[in-house]
Amino acid sequence: MSTVRVFPVGSTRKKVTTLAFRQKKERGQAISMLTAYDYPTALALDQAGIDAILVGDSLGMVVLGYENTLPVTMDEMLHHSRAVSRGAKSALLVGDMPFMSYQVSVEAAVRNAGRFLQNGGMDAVKLEGGRERVDAIRAIVGAGIPVMGHLGLTPQSIHQLGGFRAQGKTAAAAQHLLEDALLLEEAGCFSLVLESVPAQLATYISKRLSIPTIGIGAGAGCDGQVLVTHDLLGLFERFTPKFVKKYANLHDEMQKAFAEYIADVQTSQFPSAEHTVAMDEAAWWEFLRTAEPEAVPAQYE
Ligand code: KIV
């Protein structure tokens, strides 16, 4: 039987650091990470005891309604990062660098990574890509900013990958992915997301690396797991990836609650007396004596 622990408001939990990530891997303790884009979700995740919160650029799809993650801007990411940082005090906070915030030049990559820490309240950044990102990663880490890598299905490259498809399925692709993983570790990444890659490959890479791997659709052999919170809660109704386990169906719950509210308003069931502000009777007649004296009965004049 699993034990569910919660950390109520006001209680303190030790801040999770990148060092704690490494220690968890060494001790064989699985790392838990989920996405958040707002204050209440971050608060609930932190109180539930999550190790890390990713302010993912999945924001674009599950919150802002874009077709994919490509239109997401630095300003949008920082706006949501700040909200998350106000809600979560213990989890390690990772800001996802959006498309074109780190690809154009190493200088721009360092500057934008810095903004996540200076203006977004994040502890670390994540960026997508392998060998082609090594220079940017080295420079960001050199500036004192922890970097989480991201290999496999990298959604910012969907047009190059031909859609949201699993990666590393041939021997050559698997070898390429392993080499990228080793290069990212060598460049200074403190952790690495492996998305939509075969489980045996993810397990093999996890064993070859000393930094922890965080899997999404990469099987149980990774050192930790991440999901998009809106998928897990059933809040994103457009599609559900095969690797998602739904723990709730909040879209249906919300729709039900909204329909009940609409019916209550239409039938005057809401608001009832308990949801209504009362006024002292003497104060009411005093008000009416000024506002509409002719409407005041003689006994109240
Ligand atoms: O943007 C995101 O939420 C992500 C996760 C899927 C890892 O990158």
C-alpha cells in the first residue's frame, strides 16, 4: 500500500536543489516532476510534496490554446513562471526556454536563461536539443544557471521530426541519442528529460549517465518521471498521449459544475440567503427616508 503525504499550508519542507536531484539518483529514489503554469496548481503540487515543477512551454497548448508550442514567447513564460514561483516554495522550479529564445545565438541563450532566474523566480532552465545545443548549454552553465536537457521527442522541432512521433527507434537513431545524452552530461546539464523513446533505450541511457534522467513516455527505467499536469488531471481534451495516466477527469467535472451553476441562475436557486449580504433594517429605512421619502410608511418616518 502506498502512503500519500501532504504538506499543509505553513508547513516547511526542505528546498529541493539540483544537488538533491543527484543524491536521489545515487540513492535509487525516483524523482517526481509535473508541470504548472499558475499559482494554485503550484501551491497544490508543492503541498503534495512534488520534487520539481516545470513551467513547460506546453503552456502554449494546454493553457493558451495554441496548436503547438512554437508561438510561446519569453514574456508569456516569465509571466507564468512568476505565478508558479509565488505558489511553490520547496520544489525545484524549472523554466522551459521557449522556441527561438536560445537557438539564435549563445549570447541570447545566456541572457534569456538569466531572465528566468532574475525575473521569473525559477531555479533552473530546460532547453531542447542535443549536440547542436552544447555551446549554449556550456555558456548558460558557465553563467551559474543549472540546465536540464531534453532529448527524444522535442516538440519545438515537430516540423523537422514530422510530427509528435516517438524517437530513437532504429539502432542508428538510438546511437545518436546516446551520444547526445553523453554530450549534454559533459556540457554540464544537471538532469535530462527523455521524451517518447523506447523504454530499453531510456533505461540504458539512464545507467550510462551519472546525472538523473526524467522520463515522459520513456518507461520505468528512468531516474524520475514527468507529465503535463493538464493531461494527468484530464483538463486537456484535444488529445491524450498514449503514455499519460489520467488521475482525474477535471474537464468533465468543470463542465458539470458550470452547467449546475447556469441552471441555478436560470431557476433563481442562486444566490440564496446564505450567499447574500444582509442589511440592518433600521439602516435600510434610514436610507429610504433620504432616497425615496414618499415610499416610507408612517411608522418608519
Ligand atoms: O513543455 C513541457 O511541458 C515539457 C514536458 C513535456 C517535459 O517539455
